Amino acid sequence: MKIALFGFNGEPMCFVHVLLNALDLAARGHEVRVVVEGSATRLVPELASEGHDFHGLYARVEQAGLFDGACKACASKMGVLAGVQAAGLALLDDMVGHPGVARYLEQGYQVMVF
């Protein structure tokens, strides 16, 4: 199964569930892509920092290659564009500056929004 997890919620305890589900689904053999959207984009520089409580979890998702990227428009609006780029996430902007769901559906992904 191909699954795209769109994480919009910028509350760390909510976003952690995106990361946990990504790892769990991948461990079960599914093809997983994580898209960081909305206020969740401001978490990227925080979670990429080794001092953050959830850095280890974030790093596991990153090392597994599960991140597809982050919304360019939202990262800019949240003031973390440079931090997202420094963290190494691709900037996604195929739908008026935002990552469009249609592209994932057309590629056979089931889309889940958190």
C-alpha cells in the first residue's frame, strides 16, 4: 500500500503521531511519504535540533527516507523557510506554493491528514 501522511498540526504531541505512524507503516512494508504542512512546518527546525525531546524520532523518519518534504508557502509564512532548508527537507510547491494532494492520489497513494 502507498500512503502519504500530511501533517498540518503544529502541536508537537500531534505531529509525533505522524512520525510514529510513518515508521510503523514503513516497518509493515508500506510505501510511506510524509508531507509537512501548515503550522507543522515550524516544528522542522525544532525537531531537527539534537536538543529536542523528539529529535530521535524525527531523525529515525529522516534516516528512513520517509520525508517527501515541507510546504514552501507555509514554511515561509511561519518564518522557518531557512530552517526547513537547513534541515534538508525538500520544499514542495506544486499547487500555488503548497504541496497538492492530487499528485499523490494520481501516483496511487492513499492520503491521510493529521
